[in-house]
Amino acid sequence: MTHPMIQYRINRLFHPTSGRLLDVAVDHGFFGEPAFLQGISDMQAAIDTLVDAAPDAIQLTVGQARLLQQRPGRFKPSLVLRSDVANVYGPELPDRLYSLPIQHAAETAAQLDATCLVVNIFDMPGQPELREQCVRNVLALRAECTALHIPLMVEPLVMRANNAGGAYLVDGDISRVTSLVRQAVELGADLIKADPTDDITEYHKVIEVASGIPVLVRGGGRVGDAELLQRTTDVLAQGAAGIVYGRNIIQHADPAGITRALMAVLHENASVESALALIGGAA
């Protein structure tokens, strides 16, 4: 059971009426990949646009959290702090892979008034050392977060083999997703950020193995607006507690519009058709 003082911070993440969450990930610059800077090269402008659109949370790094937290006033998105940097996202995998946590991550989160920390577990075929390193990261962060009552969001990322046509390709196989999600829960996750499965109608199995821990669904690569909104509707119907989308928002021609559309689906149970009307230049 989540400690009550950790739950206090979790309460700041989720919408008070719907009980759901839209966390916009804007931590892509952390990973040193040129393609990830599309839409966020001007971070101040990107954060200004997102804050005005009012998602529930924005996911940032230790170097960019100030762009959100220095803003005056009580009514702004909560901060989710990325705690680990990895080199698995390029078009080709390097010879040596790593996933490194920032030092004193929970203390840093507390100092920045973050509502939670997020950390990866990578499951990549042929890379057991990387997975071991990730498990060690989670174990260490769990202890730090428990001591300071910081919620820990674990991101179990199921990846295809590098020879499948690129380094950063997720695998939506239900058995791999559920087993990695369950490991994250067993390691002490307060929140789970997981991939969608190939067959969305099976996503209730992911919710089941999470054993009551809220599951947030990742967005992944860019897709059309109607497909994104329909997928969001579908995973919510399967029991997901919310979504964590990055490139589908920050690389959109209308980031504020797609944010408003997703918030309408999450918090007002809007239809895909009515949500699409909130987007300028819908794709």
C-alpha cells in the first residue's frame, strides 16, 4: 500500500474530478538525440504554450525544471522529474549502452517541488546488462523516494531487437509488456508508465497485473490525431488511469489544441469527434 505521505503528492498529479492524468513529456533533450529536439528547440516557448493549455503535469529534467517551477502562481501543471539518462534512442544502438540516474534524485525532486520521479526499466533482447542496471536504479531510487516520501513512477519499456530496423522500436507484445509491468510493481513502483499493447482490447491484462497501481499509457511516435484520440479512449475504457504523451503533443502543429483535446477526452469523456474540433489543423 502506498504510504499516505507519498499519496499526498500523487493527489497533486491527478485531476480532482475525473481522477485521471495527462502528463506531457518534454524531457527528450536529456538523451542527446537530434531528432528529439523537434518542437522543443525553444524550450521556454514550448513550456509557455503547454502551461497555457493546462495539462495536469509536465515531465522535465533537472536542467529544465526551472522553466516550469519559476512561474508565479498556484495554478500550473505539476512537475514530474525525469531521473535517468540513457543512450538507447538513436537510429543505431551504440556498442556500450547505459542508463544512468541523476545523483540524489529524490532530494533533488523535493528541492524542486516535483510531484514524482520517473525512471526506466529497459527490456531489450540481448542486453541483460542494461536491464540489470535499470533494476539497480529502481532499487536505489525506491529507497531514496521512500525516505523523502516522493512518488516513484517506473517506466517499463519493452523494446525490439536492434536488428528489427532501428534502436528505438517498442514491442507491444502482451506477454512482454505484462511481465515487465509486474516486475516494476514488485520493485515498488507507485505509478506505472507503460506502452500500449498491439491489441488494445487486451490492455485490461496490463491493468490487472499492476495490482492496483495506477497505469499511465505512453504515446510513442507520432500518429494522426484521430488515431491518437481513439487509442486514448480505448485505453481509458480498459482501465488506464491516464496518459504520458510527448512527441504527439510537442511535435504537433497545434500543441495547445491537441492538449485541450486530450484533456477533454480524459476529464470530460468527450468523443473523438468533439475532441478533434478543439485542434487547429487536425491531422
